[in-house]
Amino acid sequence: MRVLSVVGARPQFVKLAPIDKALRRAGIEHVIVHTGQHYDPMLSDVFFRDLGISAPAEHLGIGSGSHGKQTGAMMGALDGVYAKHQPDLVLVYGDTNSTLAAAICAAKMHIPLAHLEAGLRSFNRRMPEEHNRVLTDHASDMLFTPTTVGAQHLANEGITEGVVITGDVMTDVLYETRDMVAGAPSPFKDSLGLADGSYSVATIHRAENTDDPERLSEIIESLGRVDHPVVVLAHPRLLAKAEDFGISLNQGNLQAHASVSYPELVSAVLHSRGVITDSGGLQKEAFLLRVPCTTVRPETEWVETVELGWNILVEPGKALTEAASRPHPAATDAEPYGDGHAAQAVVAALLAHS
Ligand code: UD1
């Protein structure tokens, strides 16, 4: 059996790592195709290196662009890649433009398609990721969903065939990385002189938050007003927009820091007192590390983190600033995202299907 994975953006490399390992362990041939959506070494190469992912067989070098141009360029290149490698199944991850491009090409070429992280919904059609998720799910033959909530969303849209609840592969890679960095100090201890438990980690990168100068300015000001140090790990989009709009990322208690590798991120969060983010993955990672999360979005796909009391959705301003300093929530041993063995479940389902 030959599985061809298409990835392109940072969170997809994290999801790819445990799958690549599990496929290799099962003796399944695995061809990795990198679209080049993310190309900065800190957004791409370091993940392959640190997480021990096999080198991509193909790199499409597509880069940045408007949604149509980026997605279309990927599709134009993927036809030939699929024809060359003749996969038995194409596996796509999450909800980026790389996911959608790979899914449409596989469907058009009648290649069986599997979607990892199927069934997630924000119900906000203004998010580019929401279109990518819905369209990919409806083109897929196999749908690996991390949660029962995901399976319910699929059922509500009439998709019940090929759905497998596997748990979340991000739990697999997070637990492994947590155990690896457990004894080491926070990367911010030496570099920024921040004691364990004294700071929050922030990430803001979504277009909905970065592309409107007023909203971005309000978010950054709110982060600066938090009553303890906040380190914002600056995605290239945030850096570019802040510069365009003349917004300083170093104000009040806020200081900017370059993007970090995955093990450094896990270590930084593990030793933090809180996370403030608009990322999907980080909300869940904070929960799994039992660090309170404040999410700067009107809705979340990871509703379990909110229901269990570990995540709060806020608008920028007073609500954000106050939520970032709230007391620790009640402990929980709930495992809505699986126990760290999701990749095995995915591979078992693939083998059963072949
Ligand atoms: C993409 C995904 C988003 C995911 C995020 C993780 C889509 C629609 N969005 O958003 O779901 O959460 O990745 O980071 O697919 N840039 C660089 N260097 C890079 C890549 C991008 O400087 O290596 C800059 C470019 O100015 C680019 C901008 O970042 O225009 C946005 O990049 P893009 O890949 O379009 O989307 P992300 O915001 O990263």
C-alpha cells in the first residue's frame, strides 16, 4: 500500500510526524509532498528536523499568494505528482489551502482520499479554514475525526460512511515532546530572564485579527496591559501587519519573540502561567499541558476546552486582559482528545480499508 501525504503549513507538519512514524512502523510506503505554503525555515524545516519526519519526496515550492492563486498553483502541480507516484490513497491534514488543493485533485483523479482532523467546525464561514474543512470532508472517502463532537458534525451534514473516531494525533506528538523536554528549563528563562510560572505565551496570526489595524492595535494594547509578562511569538503575518500599521509589539508588559521550534514551544507553554492565542492547535496544547488558555476569537472548534473550564473566548480589551490573569481552573482528568495513540488508530483503519 502506498500512502501519499500532502502538507504545507506549520500545524500540518506536527500532525504528519506521528502518522509518518506509525506508517513506517507498519511497513506502509509513505510518500510526503510539501506544497511550500510555509517556506521560512522556522515554519517548516525545523519541524522535519526536530520531529524526525522523513524528507519530502516532492517539494512544490508554491509559496504565498491570494487564496485562489495559492490553491490553484498547488492543484496545477499536484496532478503531475499524483500521476507520477500512483498512490493507493491520498492523506490530507487539517484545514489549510494545501489541504483543499490536495483533496480536490485526489477527488478529480478518482484516488481514494482520507482526511485527518475531519469534522471540525467553527460555523464561521468568514474563516478560510472553514471552507477548506467543509469542502475537504465532503470530498473524502475516509474521515478520521479526533472527537465525538467531530463525528456528530459530520453526521449533521449527512456524512456517516467512512467516519472513524481516532483521537487526536496532536496529542500523540505533544505527549512525546512533553516527556522529552520535561527536565529542561523554559527557553525564556535564560534568554528573557523570565522565571517559570511568571509569564504568558501569546500567538496571534489569523487574518481576522491581524488584517484590520484597529482590531490588531486593540489586541496588542490589551496584551501589553496584562498584569504579568507576555511573550508574543511573532508569526510572519503578524510582524508584517504590525510594521505596516506602525504598531509596536513591545509595549507595556508585552515583548515580541521570534517563532520557536516545536519542542521549545512545548517547553515554553509547560512552564508558563497561561496562553493567549488565536491558534486552533495551541488552545488544545495548552489544555493537554493543563495551562489555562485565553482565545481571542468569537468561537472555537475545540469546544471541549471551553466546556471543561480551561479555555475562555474573549474580545480584545478588558475581557482579554482580565481573563489572562484569572485563577487556575479546577483540575480534570478528562481526555477528549485521546490518550496519545491516535496515529496507531489511523493506520489500523487505513489497513482495514485497503
Ligand atoms: C496558514 C493556514 C492556517 C494555519 C496557519 C498556521 C490557510 C488558509 N491558513 O495561515 O489555517 O493556522 O497557516 O501558521 O491555509 N509567510 C511568510 N513565510 C512563510 C509563510 C507565510 O512570511 O513561510 C507570510 C506571507 O506574508 C504570507 C502570510 O505569511 O502571505 C500568510 O501565510 P499563509 O500561508 O497564506 O497563511 P497563514 O496565515 O500562515
